[in-house]
Amino acid sequence: MAMQSMDQSSLVGKTLLSLVAVSFDILFMLQHYVLYPTKSTELSVKLNGEGKELLIKSSDEPTSKNV
């Protein structure tokens, strides 16, 4: 792309477009990691008597809140 833009004398336009794309990427990364980081939640795993994880909850257990 650099060789093509130098050949067509359009180096400024493509450079500006690439800087805009990089700035949007930086903005999205800031939002993801700094502004709105994921909250670590503890998930409790229910095991049956054999030490295996249950796939279906019993109807006797209370339902958990939606997070």
C-alpha cells in the first residue's frame, strides 16, 4: 500500500485514513479495558456425589438472579 500510494501521489489521504482507523482501535481498547472492565464473578459449581458437575439444576433449588 505504501508503494502504491507513493506511485499515485496520494500518501496524505491514505496516511490520514490509517491514522483514523488506528485511533478508533485505541478508543475501543480503552473502552474495553479501562472504562468498562469486566467484573469478576464467582461461579459456584455444584457437584453430585461422584464428584461430577451437574448439567441440569434440580427443581428443588431456588433460582438464581439474572446478572
